[in-house]
Amino acid sequence: MVNWIWLFFIAAGFAVAAAQGNVEAVTKAVFDGAKSGVTISFGLISILVFWLGMMRIAEDSGLLRKIAVLLRPVVRLLFPDVPKDHPAVGYIMSNMSANLLGLGNAATPMGIKAMQELQTLNPDKDTASPAMCTLLALNTASITLIPTTLIAIRMNYNSANPAEIVGTTLLATAIATLAAIVADRWCRRRLLAKTVPKG
């Protein structure tokens, strides 16, 4: 569906540009956007490599294990239907830890592995389980302590203070995470009410 939406926007943009006689401006914008995308991507590589290296150091030094210990009660509360010793729990905690540090690219593989492990617990393989929905909601709205990727983009565009967004990002992601948890709990209660027989 998203592909069709993007196709509509692109086609509409070209149609409006052609009607106004500004096809050259659209062509220039396309090439400028592609050039900016490549420039930003190369700029992000160094930042991502640095933070992935820091994640490896944190993992080898035991810091991630300590973060995981702190997150374990939260994970147990948010994922009550996942057995505490199941491999999915470790991947969920790694995913949450990476998201806390603003490393979305590092969090993605952990999130995929967590989903695969949660699928092994799913009785209906054609429908996402409540735990899978919870993980998706948390991964999408994850609270972020250090918005690493955004800081890197701001540095690439020569921002005077690239880290000034830390406070607002923390507040925004905290509110988003709280909203995701509330929505998830509400949906779980509705699902439970439908599945529990009355009387």
C-alpha cells in the first residue's frame, strides 16, 4: 500500500510540474535529492560504525548485561506471556538497549530475531501474537536517550549545536512510548474480553 502512495505522489508531482512547465525543476530536485541522500549516507557510516563499536565494547565489558538486568523487570511486565528463559527475551532486551542509545540500525536485526523467536511461541502462525504486537509498538515508539542518527545528520548539515535535540527527543520518545504501552494494554484487554467466554 505504501508503494502505491509513493507512486501517486511521484506521478502527481510530475503531472503538476508538467502542467506548470517546471519539469526541469523537478528533474533538478530529483538529482539534488539523490546526491544529498548519498552524502548523508556516507556521513552516517562513520557515526554508525563508531556507535556500533561502542555497542561491541559495552557488550564485551558487560555493560549491556547490566542494562539487560535493569530492563528484565520491564520486559517481564510488558511480555507476561513469554517464558522468562526463552531466547526471545534476550533479543527483546538487546533491541530495547540499542533503541535507548538511538541505534535503530543496530536494533533492527535484534528486533527481527526477537520476532522470529516470538513466532515459535505463536499458536496462530498467520496472525501476530499479542507479544509480537507489543514488540512492534515498543520498537516503533522506542524511548531514546541519545538520538545518535539525528545528531549525525545535524552534524552533516553543519548544525551549530547538533546535540541540542537530546532533551526534546527524550521527551517526545518518552511520550510516544507511554502512548504505545497504553494502546497495547488497551488492545490486549479488548482481545482478552473477546476470547474469554461469558458466563
